[in-house]
Amino acid sequence: MLAPLPVDIHEFMRWSWDEINPYYDELKARVLTADTVTTWLADWTALARRLSETRQRLYVATTINIADRVAEDAYNRFLDDIYAKLEAAHQALKEKLLASGLEPTGFEVQLRNMHADADLFRDSNLPLLVEEYKLVREQEKIQGAQSVTWQGEELTLVQMLPRFQSTPREDREQMWRLVFARWLQDRTALNELWAQMYGLRGRIAANAGKPDYRAYIWQKNYRFDYSPDDCLRFADAIEAAVVPAARRVYARHRARLGVDTLRPWDLGDGWFGRPVESGGRAPLKPFSDVNELIARTGDILRRVDPTLGGYYADMRAAGLLDLDNRKNKSPGGFCTDYSYTGRPFIFMNAVGVHDDVQTLLHESGHAFHVYETVGLPYFQQQDVTMEIAEVASMSMELLAAPYLTTADGGFYDGGESARARTEHLEGMLLFWPFMAVVDGFQHWAYTHPQAAVVPEACDATWAGLWARFIPDVDFSGLEDVCATGWQRKLHIFQFPFYYIEYGLAQLGAAQVWANSLTDPSGALAAYRRALSLGATRPLPELYAAAGARLAFDAETLGRSVAVIEQTLGQLAE
């Protein structure tokens, strides 16, 4: 008889595959009946959650310090020695359950997903998936090593952002050229890395019997409720319903800046998005250090909902927030799930700008999804798809917005709060077109295998999409920077086809927020109810539970655009 699994996750993290495998062998050998299946699923869950948390903790250690060779070696050992064997063991258990014909209560969606996994699974792909993870690490190392020297100080590109936003226009141009020249230094390396990734992904799809990687990833990501054609229809809807509103945002800011055209250094991040402040107003500076960001965000979340605020307080007490930017820290931000411990971990790169507040609220929404689903009995039921996961995070940004004022424990006086909310809502209008560029590029890339490995074709496709959806930013004379924008979108490298989720989720979140304008408590209750369902319902039902509709049409999108523009008008009064 096998000994009980370690209670301490750190003890379990030291286990080798030889120590883990007997527990999978026992699950494979066990007889499945209607009376035993729930215990069998619970025992599988106990093992799987420990292994999931092991992997996530090892990965987080590599992001906290990309120069930590000990952490990198430990993560690579997990990938090399455990990951492929673990995937094969999980697949064997999925096949065992499917062969039994049993249908556990509340497991309908999971059985559907398991059938999809069984259809895709190939032993020959396991080493390729490990290789893909390692190539992702190479992209992280390239980007994590990027820095420039500005006024005698070496700064990461993220650390340049607050300086950029608070600098006069002539100096912003100099800073912009410095930053993007640094990006272009890695142009060849990123092209070569992309070609490796692309070829590898094509082999994975072919091994699985799929015509292209798009078809493979559609099934892998359990996209049963919408098709690639729906995504293209959504892009058309964005062009019709959102691009005109985005152009109105840009027109207002051209007038405020007193310029005929917006140049990239007139934008808050030097690439796309809301233009920098004008009229002598300094950019919003919500906090002076990360501790203040953490504390004030806690106050805001308690106002949104005491239970959600309690979840956040639990994370603070457990040391599950790593928020400051520093050299040799991986770029970006994320929330991951330590599923055995039953707690999330938030990672980001705060530098003192308003986007940091939005990012922490966003990732807190993901964290609340973890807490709300912790009571689900089986680990598969917590494996939510990104479309609803991003509704959780984007809705939290909007639901928290009324409490940004210092009177509510937040960061700003009344006028600054209105500015912050205006930035957020305008950013939503500007984001949908950008999302369409990113998603459109990936649809093109994974259905044009010969062209997609040619850097010039990639650049031309990105530039064409940019001209279609973001025509108001003038990159004349800077075409190489615009055309290589796809290299700066880490999702294209690290999370292929993960971007449409943001656009769909933003539409879902906009509907949740619109409900909150007339029924705050009801909207929040629906939000939490949808989160608590985890992955136990099909995607349209999860949206409906949140009080929204999964949609791709210009009419639905236009209604949300109208609410946003109406609120922008009110904030401007």
C-alpha cells in the first residue's frame, strides 16, 4: 500500500518521477465503477494539484530572477525529467475514464474536454512541447536583458516608461528613439527564434493530425463555442463599431496636444494607446513605492466587496505578491494558481504609473477566480478557459473604478480619479483595434506556413493590419519600428492564439460593468456566481451567469461602445 502523499508542498517538490509514478500506476490499476469514480477523481486531484503547484513554483522562481541559474536548472529538470511522463500519465487516466463510460455529476464539460485531449494526444509531441517551453524561456531572456542608458543611468525598458510619460515632447522623441533602437537590436534574434517556434508548432499540429496549428490550438484551448470565422467577424465588428470611436479619442488628443498628427512618442507607452498628457498636466503618479500600491489596492478591494478584500489580504499575509520592477526580472505580469495550497500568486513590474494600478486590479480578478473555485472537488473543474478568466480580471478593473479616490482608500483626489477612469475607458476603445491586429496577425501566420517564416512577410502583414485598425498614429520614417511590432507582443511568442480572449472578455466585462451602473450589488453577485462555477458550464452559460452575452457582432459591441462614450462625456463635465 502506498504511503500518504506529503502534506508539505516543498517536501513534495523534491520528489523524483520514480517516487511519483507509483501513485499514477495505482490510479491506472484501480477498478472504476459508479461507486468508486468520485474517490478515484479525488485521489487523482490530490496528486495533480501537488504537481501543478510544483511546476508553477519552479516557473515563478525563473521569472523573479532570470539570471538565477539554480532556478532555471530546477525548472528545466522538471521539464526534462517529469513533464512529458506526467502528460502521458494524465492522458492514460483520461482514457481510462472515457473508456469506462461513466459520467460523474458536474463533469460534463470536463468529459467533453477529455475527448478533445484524447484526439490530440501523441507521445511524439511530448518532447516537442518541452522544447517549446525552452524556446519561450529564450524569448524571456532576450526581453528581460533589454536596457538602455538614459542620462547616465542604466534602466530597463519598463523603467523608462514613467520617465517617458513625464518628459517634454522633444525629449520624449529622443527617449523613444533610444528605446526602440534597443528593440531593433534584437530584431534578427527574434526573427530566428520565431522561425524555430513556428516550425516546432507546425510539427506538433501535423503529429496530431491537424491541417495547421490554428486547428490544433483551437481544439487544445477547448474553443467549442466559437470558430475562427467568428474571430474574423469580430474583427469586422471592431472596424465598424470601435475604430470610429477610437479615432474620436485620437482626434481629441491631437487637439489637446496642438499637433496635426500623433507620432508614436505622443502615446503613453510609445507604441499605441492613450496619448500622453498635455496642457502642463503631469502624468498620474498614484504611489511612491510598491508598499503603498499594495496597501491602497487592499483598501479599494474591501470597498468593492469585503470577501474579495479578504482574499487579497490573505495573499498579502502569505507573501504572494511580487510587484516591483527590477533588472533581471521577467517582463510582464501574470497571476498563477498554486492549486494544492489553494492560493494564487501575482507577478508584475510596477514603476509608479497608473497602468500599475490597473494591472494589479486586473490580476486580482484572476486571483479571486482561484479563491472562488477552490471548493470545486476536482482539479479539472478549476481549469477555466481564458475567455471567462479574462472576464474575471477585466470586470474587476471596472468594478473597482468608483473607489479610486482617496476618500475610498484609493490613490487620487476627485479630479485625478476622473482622469484615471477616463484613461481606462479610452484605453478600452483603443485596445479593441489593437487586439484585432494581434489576433489577425496570428490567423494569417498559422494559415500561411511558407510566408510566416519570412521576416519581411511578417512585417508587411503586421503593418497592413496596423494601417487598417490604427490609422491615426503616424509612423512615417519609422516604418521598421511599426512593422516589427509583432516582435514586441509576447503573446505571439509565448501564448499562441491567446489574444482574442482579451477582446471577447473586454466585451463581457463591459456588459458586467454596464449592469453595475444600475444594480451594483446584483452585478457583483452575478460576477462572483460566474467565477464560482469554474469550468463546470459551457462558455456561453458562464457569460450568462455573469450577466453578459458571448457575442461577435457590431450591434452588441456598439452598445458597449455607447455606454463607454456616454460615461466619458459625464467624466469630462
